[in-house]
Amino acid sequence: MAEIDTRLTTSIKLSDQKKMYDEVCKNFLSNKPILAYIMKNCLSEYKDVEVQDIADFYIEHEPHIGSVAVLDGESIDGLPTEDIGLNEGKIFYDIRYRATAPSNDEEIELIINVEAQNQYNPGYPLVKRGIYYDCRMISGQYGTDFDKMDYNKIKKVYSIWICRNVPKGLENSITSYDIRETNIIGAIKEHKRNYDLMSVVMVYLGEATDASESDVLSLLNCLLSEELRAKEKLKILSEEYNIQATKRIESEVTQMCNLSQGIEDKAMERGKDIGRTEGINLGIERGIIQTAKNLLSMGLSIDQIMKGTGLSKQEVEQLT
């Protein structure tokens, strides 16, 4: 009974730390310099705009973090961390904000949502959820940005998903899903601004040490790495990306690193407890395999599992 109580306590602490890590991660990603790098690399409207200008002039006000509901009273199964909000049962956007973008015609107004996602396969394709979020951001403009039949005032929306722990083959890639004009019969050319109103961008991260041609992939891989310590991350931010460590950024980077280490320690403790029990019943080797599977299900990286179990990289990858 004491062993069960210990394992239960460890599981609760691990869950609490994961929730805290998710919150700090959202707060950190909402810093304007970080959002500016994401926008520069992922949104076509900003490809020719300097990162500093995006942060200083194009992001309006301060982003909303976990405070704007996707749909009042709605919940999505299997998403316990996203379900936590001001009102029980509501789903909230991780980060949502408005921005403007330069244009040859009139200034473009955008509504942007950024989601930090640790679980690649929550039981449904994340792209579909991104499209749903886009649709909600468009329909939610009724009564604020436009009313009655004035659809000309609809703002373009983006839902950007920052995904960790993705399968091999997807790592270090960025894919956009957009509305496009396709002529089936004839050669009609509608002005792009009249149909280019929503886009989902999937950003799949990899290891911090992996080479990448994209600034934003290298930046996010570094910042969300579980291997680099806070001082290393802050140094990289300053020297490689010219992002100065404000008190807020320094605090959030330190919190992420501390929580990440705590999550790893608790997960190792829980995984080894389960593995020891399995080892008694199934033999030591099978118990180690079970430990590795437990750690994989908790979202730990391959390197962390190798360190905790003694298995080789190939042996761990065969379990994915």
C-alpha cells in the first residue's frame, strides 16, 4: 500500500509540474521578440520585414495568454491542460493577439493564435483542430469587426502550432495549409485578399543540436531544449538572435529549465518504480523495456530515456 501511495504522489507531482511548465512555456512564447521570429519565418506577410520592426510596430498591444475562449462552454476530450481556464469547461487559446502587416494597398489586419503542443497525436489530426480554431476566430469577429452583411471587414486569421516530440521524418519542418483559388472551368481571377482569410501553420521541432536552415526552428529548438541550461539559452538569445534578456525573459527561461529538470526527475522516478515492479514479474530486461515505454508515454526525449534506462538510441527508437 505504501508503494502505491508513493507512486500516486509522484504521479500527482509530475502532473502539476507539467501544467506549470505548459503555463510558463505559453508565457515565454508570448514575448514579442519571440512572436516576431515566428511571424517572420511562418507568415508570408512578414517575410520582407525585419524581426525588430515586427516586434516594435506590427504586434498590437500585449498578447492574450489563456484568457480568450475558443467557444464558451465547450470542452475537447483528452486535453486536460488546455481545459484549465477562468471558467470550468471552457477551451482557451494558448496565445491570441492582433497584428498589422505592410501592404501595397491598405494596411492588412490579422488575428493570430499560437499554440504550444507537446503531444503530437492526441487522438485526432492537429491540423483539423487548427482549422477549427481558424473558423472560430473568423466567426468570432461578428459583432466586433463586422456586423450585418459587411463581410468585407473580416480579418485574416492564423493558427500556428509549435509541436514537440514529433515522429521521425517530421522533425524540423514547417508546413502551411491555406485557401487557394483553383479554376475548374474558365480563368477567373479573384483578388487574393477576398479568399486568403485563414491559414494553419504546423511547426515541427527536433533536437537543439540538429542543423536547420530556419532561424525560428533553431531558436525554438534551443529555447525548448531539455538539455541546455538557462544561462546557455540566455547567452544564445543575446548573441545569436539579438534578443536581450529582460527580467521577464530571464525569469521565464529559468522557470522552464527548473521545471523541465523536475519533470524529468519525477518521470524517471515514476518510470523506474513501475519498471521495478514489472521487472519482478517479467524479468529485469523486460522491466527496463517497460520503463522506457513508460517514459516515452510521458513525453520524455530519446536522450533522456537513454540516460535513465541504459538502452541504446536504436533500442529506444524501436519502441516508438
